Amino acid sequence: MSLTNFGKLTDEELTIWQRDTWRKARNESFMGQFTGTDHNSMIQRITELKKSQKGARAVITLVNDSEGDGVAGDRTLEGNEEALTSEDQVIRIDQLRHAHRHEGKMADQKSVVTFRKEARDNLSYWLADRYDQQAFLALSGVDFSMHTNGVARVGSDFPNLEYAADLAVPSDRRYYRWDATNGLISGAAGASNADLTTADTLTWEMLIDLRAEAEEDFLRPVRTVDGVNMYHVFVTPTAMKSLKKDQDFKENLRNAGARSNKNPLFKGSESYYVDGLAIHSYRHVYNTRKAATGSKWGGGAVDGCRLLFCGAQALGFADIGSPEWKEKGFDYDNQQGIAVGKIAGFLKPQFKSKTYGTKQDFGVITVDIAQ
């Protein structure tokens, strides 16, 4: 009698499954929509390691703008050149793995092929979802010990990932709290979500004020293929609900959108493009929806979310190789196990601001709002 042995898959078969798994994971990943390989991407994807005395490292480079004024007319330029300055940001990498194990042939009458397909689908979704969660926690400056809904993770290995040690809280000049009465209050002015009230919900006025702050503070936008400067804004579905009810937002969207069924108000879209802002609704934007009373904001009783206002290079993503697909037989191949592992890493880039003389978040502004 011959039994199916997953361990005897050919290298070609394994490669196909590995690539299919990552392709499926990327397709299901929300953050994948905003990921690119150059400095104009909101999430810059690094796929190669650089060699150094400390070994192989994933590096994202931030190049500073020129500051000199040049020379006039025929005045001598040679010897007055300005050196380009840059900062290398090292993204630590680690492996994330998960697996499914078949209970046994008699416990499950499905074929081995069906189990493989179901396991691949589940593991692909798991991989995409967990990297989405990590991306939004890193952008928000929230520890990996937390779920994105404000509940502490129990028994999770996320805090043990190498790159978890590089999570940085929002910098004071790139952090704000929204106050419905007084407007945006910066971290440099002592802003704290402990002072939120239920009235401090998302409005179009707040987004307009925030865009002005971003432009004044030189937060570099993402430039689209047709030459438009764009910022990406991420909020929870509950916060988006408040914005949809805002009369100013409805008027702007109605007048700015196409007069057809393509208008997002007609389509019920969860992404809105207006006035240089791409506003997206996503459940993994950090919030306190499931946090216990006392652990919420505004003195422990106000549900809030951490709005993300993102420009170029808001996040670095080290994407090293395809996922590794492993299949193993247990108990004389009566049970089958399937595991996936992926090496990656995240880093929210920061830079030494010449304006403020302190380290600041490079491509993201966070705003705590009520929802």
C-alpha cells in the first residue's frame, strides 16, 4: 500500500505553492494597495538586503532636500556645490510562521488535496491580515502587544519579533488631538487623548486644517502618475460614519465628484478622493472599540481612533523572499500538517528635523479623535 507523503513534493511543486500563497496573500492585503518600491510610495517595499559589517540588513534611505540657494549669473559654481545628505533607516527582519494540522483521516473524510487548498487559503488570509495589523500598529506607534481594537493580545508572539523593538510612539510635532471647540492641538502643546470628549469626532474642517499643517510642516505627499499630490487618510468605519454625516463633507464630495453613478456617494464607496485627500475606511486602524471601560480615552470612557495622515515613505516594509511552504506527515501520514513562514519587517521612518532639532516621524501624522 502506498500513502500520500507531502514531504515528497518536488521542488517545482513547492515553489508554485509558495508563490501562489504569497500572491494570494498580497491580493488579500489591504496595505498592498499602498505599497511600492520607490521613495514616492506611501509604504516603501524593500526586497533586497544590503551587506555591512554587521551582516545583511534591510535599509530604507531618506534623502534630504537641498537647502542652498545656488549661485547667480556667472558667479563661480565650482567649489560651491552642495552635498546631498541622507539618512539610512535599518529595518530589522524576523520570521513569522503559522500552521494547520489535519486531525486524521477518519476524523475528516475530505481529500488530501482539499485540505491543502483550504489550508493554503486560510494561511494566505492569515498572513495578509497579520501583516496588515502590524503595519497599522507600526504607523500608529502602538505596541505589538495590543490588538488594533484596543484589546491586549494574550499568548501572542508578536512582541517577540525582532522589529517589534523598533516601534516608536508618535513624535510630538507629528501628533495631534482633535478638539471640536479649539481645533487641532499638537503634541508639542501637550495634547493627550485623555482629554478627548465625545464631541471630538471627525469633521471635514479637521481634515482641511490637518492638510494645511502637513503642507506647512513639509510632509511630502505621494505624487500620482498624473502629477497630482495626494495624501492618504485612514480612519475606522465608525469614524468614517461621522464624516459622512458632516454637511461640509457631503457638499464638497457632491460638488467635486462626477455627476454619474461613479460618484462615491452613489456607489457607497469606502474610499473617497477629494481636495488632494484619499480618505479610506479600514477596520485595523487603531481604536478603543473593544477596550474595557477605564482603558478607553477621555478619562477611560470615550471610544476613539488614531487617524493616520500619510505621505510618501510613511512606512518601510522589508519583504524578503517568498513565504516558505512546509508540509509534514505525522503518525505514519495519518495526520498531515501544513505550515507557512515569511521573513519580513516593518519600520516607521523618523528623521532629525532641522526645524525643531528633534527626531520626528518622517511620513505620517497621527491624530486622536473620538468615534
